[in-house]
Amino acid sequence: MSEKLQEIAELVSLALGDLIKTSTIAVGDLAITVERDDIVDVLTRLRDSSALDFNCFIDLCGVDYPTRPERFEVVYHLLSMSQNARIRVKISTDEDTAVASIVDIFPAANWYEREAFDMYGILFDGHPDLRRLLTDYGFEGYPLRKDFPMSGFVEVRYDDEQKRVVYEPIKLLQDFRNFDFLSPWEGTDYVLPGDEKAEQGGEA
């Protein structure tokens, strides 16, 4: 398989040339890094190259590295059925710089770009309908950013008096709890299944 991937890496290098910043083979996949402004050209070439034929869009996702100047990576996964191989294409961006939408190249990217916008705040220029997908109307913040608080900013509940859902600031009735994963049943003279594993894990 590594020989096959190496062969595909050489074909990708021929197809993209100087557009490739880095290229690696890891965990059974070929991964390349390209410039943000080249993403449409790169994915188009990978799709249209008869030697490569990466015409199956799998997904795209965001990754957050808060300490980097360009804190976000946008990662695209493509599949070539004819080559029986996958490729991972990565670009970097920040909170204010939009990435070109690839919906015109791969229509299936529509919802994935909306998800990356909703979860990370990554902007996609040219997207036909860039709005939140998984969070509620009026949601503040981006839940998958590393600096988003674990408890969020607000909580929702149904108010019987007002007969509607209301938003309120988070009120934690207790601190976050630590669990030892032992069974809560006490008084038995035998070890319940699973408890011995939890105790061993705690001693390690």
C-alpha cells in the first residue's frame, strides 16, 4: 500500500507542482498542505486529473490551534474510486479571512462548510447560504473553539408561566464532579463486574 501511495504522491506532485507546500504519507493516507487562496484550483485539478480521479468528496472539517497566527485549519478529504486511495488537503486561515467555497466544485460541501462556520466561525466566501446549522437561533460563540467555555454562555428551558422556551445565563448548582467510575452500590462482599478495572486504572 505504501508503494501505491508513493506512486499517487508523485502523480499529485506532477498535477499540482508548486501549489504544494508540504506532502506526507501518514496513517494510510496522503496529506498535502496548500495555500488558502489556491484551494479551488487544487481541488479542481485533483478532481479533473484523469491519472488521479479524486472525484468523490468525503467531507471537510475545521481544527482549532489558538496559539497560531492563523488559528484554523480547514481539512478536505477526497476519495479516488479508480485509485482506491484517499487524499487529505489542508489549508490555514484566521477568524477574519474567508476561505473560498468549493460548493461549485463539490456540491456536497455545502453542509460541511456551514457546519465549520457554525462550530468554528470559519468564513466561506461564495457559499450560497452560509448560516448556522447545528446551534439554535441567536446562538453566541462557536462551540468547537478551544477557548469556548465548557458550560457555554446560556442555558435554555421551557417556562410554564410564559409558555415558551427562555434563555438564561448559566447557573451551575455544583462544581464539575470527578468520578472514580466505581459502582455506587455498597455493602456487597464481592466485586461487581467492571470495578476491578476502574481500581486498576486508578492505581496506574
